[in-house]
Amino acid sequence: MKSKAKRSPGLQLPKELQDPRNLELIRHLRADPRIAISALARKVKMSAPAVKERVQRLEEAGIIQGYRLELDPAALGLPVTALVRVRPMPGQLPRIAKLAQSLPQVTECHRITGEDCFLVKLHLESLDGLDRLLDRFLVFGQTTTSILQSSPVPSRGPPLPDER
């Protein structure tokens, strides 16, 4: 299947992503990261050693970066999810990044463009804990907080070249 994606001039896909068999392997792994190599081999009609070698090459190339355990924050007693945009005061950028790294409630922290420099995702037991957590960021800048109501599109990987 040919990719219909429009690419920037000079942007070349890694050779591993130009192979339709590798894309098929990635699709199956994306659907079930715990699938056994033997089961994966049966699905793609290849030998298990060949599949194992291809998966290893995809890992070595950095295309497959890991296999993650997904936990339900609510099941862990953390039903409140907040997205916090942080606008640091001058000179406070590194301190905000360090603070975010140190807080176990923070599951993601991204540097972003615009007036706010960080987007922080955090999980909490209750809204009562939100003020205490935000106060720690307010020492270094302003915050704008949104509480997550639902996730119509849950976290997922980026589209493969032939899916764009």
C-alpha cells in the first residue's frame, strides 16, 4: 500500500518504515504489545525468528521505544485529572521543569510555544489537593488549570506513514 502522505521536501522516512511488513508488525504490536513473537509471526505469515529480528531492528532504530503498562488513575484512587499551563516568571523555567519532575502526581510535562511555556498533566485524589499542588508552581509563575471531564480520544501513538 502506497503512502498518500505529503512530506516536506528532504524528509525521508527511515528504511524500516518503508517496508510494508514492518508497518504490519507495528500495527499488530500497537493493538497488543504483549503478543508473543510466535503469535505475531502467525498473524503476519512469517517465521518467528524473522519476526523477532525485524522487531529488534525496529527497536534498535528507535522506532519502537518501549512497551508501556497503562494504569487507570481512577482505579488507583486518583479520579481527578488536570491539565495545567504554566507561564514562568523570568529566569524560572528550569525551576518549573525540576518541580514537575519531582512531583509524583505529574505524569507528563511538555515545553510548549506561546505565552505559557509548560503543559503539565497531573492526577489527584480530589480537587482539595489541587490548590496545594498549584501553590508549588505559583512560586515560579502563573498557572491556568483545566479539569479533564472525559477523553473521547484516549492516548494513542502517532499514525503510521500509510495511515496519514
